[in-house]
Amino acid sequence: MNNSIKYIALEELADFVRGPFGGSLKKNDFVEEGYAVYEQQHAINNQFNDIRYFIDEDKFASMKRFEVNENDLIMSCSGTMGKVAVVPKGIKKGIINQALLKITPSRKLNVRFLEYYMQSSTFQFFLNKGAKGAAIKNVASVKELKKIPFPDFDFNEQQKIVEKLDKAFELIDQAKANIEQNIINAKELFQSKLDEVFSQKGDGWKENKLTELSKITYGCTEKALQEDTGIKYLRITDINNGEVHWHEVPFCKLSTSDEVKYRLTDGDIVFARTGATTGKSFIYHDEVNSVYASYLIRLQVSNTHKINPDFVYWYFQSGEYWRIIRTGMTGSTLGGFNAKKLGEIILHYPENVDVQKHLIDEFVSLQDETNRIINLYNVKLSNLEELRKSILEKAFKGELTNLS
């Protein structure tokens, strides 16, 4: 905090209303259409259109104190704590739920200035300082929140600061949008190369069902997950961007026969067969003793003279493969793709294994270059975010004089 700036308690410039106690809004209070119930997602995502819950007119009248109005500010109060959004004009009439705080600024306070201040590390420091809870953090009492120090700029000065921040952040946001588009372009370029290769059919290429090229089996159910003994138990959640951080994979206890039956060997490809991650795959080339979970399918190429396992793995990254997965999903809302359907997929591949190896090398090289470019872009994004934070801090120290 800057000693040259006067600070006052935030309660001097705004009214605070914490959402109703959980018991005030019960399941049987909700109706199909009516007055909106605003939740944490609206503050976190800064949007007011996606409404899941509604109450009728009588319930709304009894909870009038929690109504949100234009230029109120709502803040998330549990878990993802301290996210703020200004209530825009024209939203559906409604109330906040128990996980939100509503702040109504006085005429002496510019709501956008308050929004920016609540995004600053200064405000977030005081917010987290008073937070309660272990696993899930909750904001302190409203009484404590009201005492958070607030820079006492007059309204005209607040407006000038908001205008400068708007201008600076518009430039930063545009730069970030350009970088994010460049990342998308880099990924699409890599994907287009894969799709170009796996769409080929003709001389020197042949086709087989995967079941003709490999053995496909389901994984095992763990007997007991353990911290430091047994054999590694590879799960869907352990596979991220084609990699596994083995130090994070738990051990499990299996019989000797099951360890032999389900142990991964070099070139095995495991495939997620259920849930939101259906279709995600990983090729095993590691020296870690591991088995694979029951919600994974293993594909073992049975004749490496015909097909290189890595070529099959790269096919699993292609757009053609993902189109098959999306159209072949079955089961619950989480979807699924069984071993039989996987085996029925037809793979087109060069008959010459040297051509396969050349294409694999191209894929690896292009992926490495794509990742290098994306990493550079991510560094730029991180630097822009740090610049945003720095400008925000200067704003509340009266140091934005160099911004026109």
C-alpha cells in the first residue's frame, strides 16, 4: 500500500449483501421459468445469460433483499474465490444465491473502478488473508470484508483511472487475442499435416481393420491402490497430451498372473474407452513396470513387419480417427467406445515400413517444432498477464501519469 494515498474502509462507499443461507433456497423452491437465481459461475465467467435455476414471484418477493440490479457487483465467495463481475443492463430479474456477495456502490464510487480494484493483488491479499476453510476456501464474514482498505480517490480521478486502464487493457487483450490465434494456427497446421497423410489411399498403400493388425484387450481392475509398493496402475487421468508423469501414477496390488497378463510392453497403445476422454491414447515406450486400468483398452500390434506401432498411434491423433470416435460413441451421456468398434476401424498405411518410419519422423519433428512455437507464445501470454497486473497495481498507487 502507498503511504501517500489515503485509504478508507470499503463500507463507507458501498453496501454489502451476502447471499442467503443455503436453507433459504431449497430444491422445491425452483421452477421451470421465473426469476433468475444467479450463481458463482456468473461472477467467475462474467456472464449473466446461462441461467439454471428460477424461483416464482412469491419467493422472489420474500428474498427481495438479494435482488441484483444494474451496476451492482457480484463476487464469488467459495472455492474459486474473489472473481467479480459488474451486473450489466437488461439482465433477467433475479437474486444471488448463497455463494455470492452483492456490492452496491454509492454515487461516490465508480463501479468499474471498484471492479478493477477487486481484481488487484492488494484487494486479493486482504480477501485471502481473512479466508476460512482448508480444502475449500470461503471468504471472511461481511463484517471483515467491509473493513478492507480502499484508495480514497474522488469520483473524477476514479473515472480517469478507469479510462486509462480500459485503454491499456484493450491493447493487451488484442495482443493476447493475436497470440492465442497464432497458437490455434500452429496446432491447425500440425493437424492438417496428419490429416493429409492419413487421407491418402492408392499405390503403395494398403488397408486393414485394426483387429487384423493387432490384439485388442481390456484393462484390469485394481485390487488396492498404494503409495509406494506394487506395480504402477495407469489410468485415463494419468495421460495428458500424449505423456504420462509416472511419479504421479499410483501403485496397485495384483496377483502374479494378472501382472503378467496386463503388464504394458514396448509399443503398446492404450485407449480411453469411456467418459469425456473417450478416444484419448498413449503409446508406451517407457521402462516403468505398469498395468493399465479397466476403462482403458490396449492395442498390441501383432506383426511389426506390417505396421509400425508408432504409425498407428499417430493415426489416433488424426482428424479422420476422431470423426470415427465421435460418430461411434455409445452408452450414457458420457459416451463410450468398446474394443469391438475399435477393432473395426480401417487403417490405411504404406506397405513399405521404411515409408512408415519416414512419416513418423516427420510427425515427431513437426510436433516438436509446433510445441516449441506454442511454448514461445505461452511465454508472451504470461508476460502480457504480468504487465496487466503491474499496470493494475500502479493504478491504485497513483502511478498512471505516464499513460495518456
